[in-house]
Amino acid sequence: MTIRATKFANRNLSAIALAAGASFSAHAQTAGDGWQWQAAMYGYFPALGGTTQFPSGAGGPDIHISSDKLIDHLKFAFMGTLGAKKGQWGFWTDVFYTDVGDSKSGTRDFEIVGHPLPDSVNGNFSLDVKTTLWTLAGTYEIGKSPTYTLDLLAGTRWADMSQTLDWTINGDISGIPLPGRSGTRKVDGTNWDAIVGIKGLAYIGGGQTWFLPYYVDVGAGQSKLTWQFNAGIGYQFGWGALVASWRYIDYEMKSDKPIQSLTFNGPLIGAVFRF
């Protein structure tokens, strides 16, 4: 038997992070054959979604919880990337960590599968979701002109996910075969996946000031499918650029995984510095 948290969305998750490079980057125009590096400070404001199954540890019906009723705020977040290029070759890495969670008391926003919820029954629930995503890829420039740049990338993404649910059922549950009124369950998942993708930018007009950055990757391995998309608009200065984009990260796990899916979806704004 399982306790299942389904289709959660945190609409208030936000963070401001100092990042060594962005998942996209303004085209470095410095001369010479040395390494070209980038750094950025940005804010990311995603919604969080997904589906998780929590084993009850004993016989009894499933308990279904819509996690968007539980998770209302961010506890801690860190997001940073680092990228460099020398000639046509380069590398790109991204680390993304979030800890979100909340609790609700006296709520009836849950279901005990196969059993109607008596009028006197409510529950106290607490859900904590920790996620670390690390992407590491090599890049190769396959296109470059005064109007665009285009890089191929190939590498890996590591995902470490931990979710903890605490619950207490209040009221008369004598007619419901639950293993107990309260409990705590934690599920973990660690995945390695191979990824391939592209990243680059296209300039708008002839002045090379406005540009459209983009990044796409897709992969699989220990996950059934993972993919990421980031695209937006930027304005370039002598010191770097200001950018605004939309970033979406998606995980679909294999059927035997307790964490079945996970998504981050929202806007990103920031400043990119070249050196």
C-alpha cells in the first residue's frame, strides 16, 4: 500500500542566485585564442509539479494528497552555472538546488482511496521536497556569424531527489482500515542520465544589441525521459547583457521509481557578465 502525493504546484517558489555563467550566454566578442568565461546573477521563479508515491509501511488503503494544497513557500535555493569556450570547444555546467515545503492542519484536501471521507475526519500534513540537479556537458561550436551562434552539447545530468511526508488523521476512522492514525515516510531517488542538446543565440537587427538566447536538451538513462528548455530575450552592453527567459525542466521516471515525475516551470531574469 502507498501514500501518494499527486500533481503538486508551488506557485510562490522564487530565488535570487549568484551564478558563474548562465544556461544561455551573450556572445563573447573578445579577441584572442584564450578561454572566454561568463558569469551571471539571476532570479528564477518556477512552479513546482510532479507525482510521488509514499509507501505506508503496512497494509491499508492509499491516501491521495494534492500537494499544491501543501507547498506554499521556498525554504532555500541555490542556482549557478559555469561556462567557458576556447575556439570551437568548450564546456558548460549547471547546479540547481531547492528545498520547498509546508504543512497544513485540519485539512480535508485528501482522499482515502476506496473509502468515503467521514464528515468528522480531517488531517494534518507536512511535505518537504529537496531537489539537486547537476548538468555537465562539453560543447562544440557548429555555427557562428554576425547574426547568430550555435553550439552542440553532450554530457550528463545527475538528479538527487528526496521527499518526506508526515501525516496525522483526526476523527473517527474506525470504518477505514488504515494501519495507523499517523506516520512519516521518506522516499529518495538518484538518477544519472545522458543528455544531448543545442544552445546559442540569434541577434535581432544589425546592431548586435538585442538578441534571442536559447537552450534545449533531452536525455534518458536511469530516468525514462528528461528534458530542459530555456529561451527568451536579452540586451547586450559592453560589460555583458541583461536577459529574461522562460525555463522548463521535466523528469519522467520509470514505473518502478517512487518519485514518478518532477517539473520546474517559470521565468528567469538576470545579468550576464563576460571576462
